[in-house]
Amino acid sequence: MPEDDAEALSVLAASLYDAVLDQTLWPEVMATASSFMESYSSVVYEWSSSGISRGFLYDDGGIEPEY
């Protein structure tokens, strides 16, 4: 990740758009998001307005499956 926050955010945004087009990129993009946010891990979680969730859609592999 670039050290400049604006450039790093731009890289992350571009990566998110790329992953929408190529779903195999999601684990790498989630790792990039974790790095940008300085977090342990990141996931995309689906939750609908009806209260029915499908759970994790994509993750960076940093969270144990039982969670």
C-alpha cells in the first residue's frame, strides 16, 4: 500500500471495482482493505432488510471459519 492516505484509498477503491468484475480477486482486495484500515481482518457480509443473512461472501482468510 502507498504511504500517502489519498493514494492508498485510490488503490483500494480501484481494487474493489476490479473485484466486482473478477470475483477471484476478493481475498486479495479484502487483505488490501485490512492493510488500509490497519485491521486484523476484513470481510464482506451480506445482510438483507428482511433480516435474512447469507453470511460471509468474501474474506481475507484472517478469521477462523468458526467465527
